[in-house]
Amino acid sequence: MSKTNRPSQAGKSLNHRPIPSRAVIEMIAQNARPTFCALIAFAAGTRARRTEIQTLEWKDIDLTNAVVLIRQTRGQRKVPLTKPLVKALRKFPGEHEPASRVFVGTDGAPMSST
């Protein structure tokens, strides 16, 4: 069996996703429709995975302290929220009940991955 030569990945995370600049997040927050604004800004600003966004509930978001609790299969992590993202989430339409999902489809049902 031959060995495949691959460039060294020492010291590099294969899961690294760059964080958009504050200017990019602010541009999104100012120009997108409210229903998409918070979703796009949240994804860009927190680097949350699709399933984490789909299952996010309002009880996980603390707008006062600008932090979100991202629940994962193997634990959880706290992620700080930028001021523009907090502003976008405050303007986000719909019910903000603690047990309700933050991002839902146009029919109010949880978002699907299809």
C-alpha cells in the first residue's frame, strides 16, 4: 500500500472557519430583511453550525450580556455576540418565548435542512 503525501497540517486546525469582519457583519445587519438579517448575522458572527442554528432557542440567548449558549451533541459553549448582532436579534420578528426556536420557516415550523 502506498502512502499519500499530504502537506503538513501541524499547528493548523482543519475546522478553522474565519470570522467575518465587524464591517461585514454590520453591512449584513443594515441591509438584509429582518427575517434573514439576524440569521445571516448570527451564522457569520458566531460561526455556529447549521444544526446549532436550527435548534437554537430564545432561552439560549442573553441579549443583556451579549452572549449565546450554543448547545452541541457533546456539551455546550458560550459565544459572545457583537453589538450589531444583538441589535439584529432584538429586531427579529416573531415570538421570543424562552422555549421557542429562534429561527423558524415562514410557516412558523422549525427550519429543516432541505
